[in-house]
Amino acid sequence: MPDEKRPLLTIEEYLAQIARGRNSAFGQRFRQQFQDQIGDSELSMLTAPNEKEYSAFSKIVAIMSRFEKMHTDALDENQVKEIADTAKVDLGTTQIFINGYILARRQNKR
């Protein structure tokens, strides 16, 4: 259960956490462990995103309203699809990012 005295992780802070793994040697080794047959690594995109993934995450955060950022756990499928469409980002990538943020926020990670 999150500490009541500690503010919740914001989506901008979450994006900054993800940025730390971008383009690192460790991140690249980590990604290789999860690559599929065509070289994609969806399971590691939140730990060690490549530039394309990080750019997509940044677009998602940029177009989200303040309400959406504060209430991500209340977003329904249509709202997430609208965010993806507006940001011009793949729906699966949008879902992975938003779900990852919801989990991190529930754990109150900073």
C-alpha cells in the first residue's frame, strides 16, 4: 500500500525513469534477452527503450490532458485508443506505457 505521506509518481517522473535505460550498454544487453524472431523486444521497452519507443512515450505524455495524467487508472480502452491515435503512436505501445505507469504508480516508485 502506498505511503500516504509520499506523493504519487507523476507520469513525467515515470518517463524520466524510463529515459535512464535508453541507449545504455546494459539496456541493449537486456533487450537482446527478450528479442523475438524479428528483433522486437516489447517485454523490455519500459526498462531499456530504443529511440523510437522513447519518442513514442514522449508523444503520449505530451498529448495527454492533465486529467488523463492524473487518472490513468480510470482510462477505458476507447480513451487509450484516442490517446494513441492523437499521438500517432501504435496502440500496443500506448497500452504498454500506460499500464506500466499505472503499476509503477500503485507501487509508488520514485
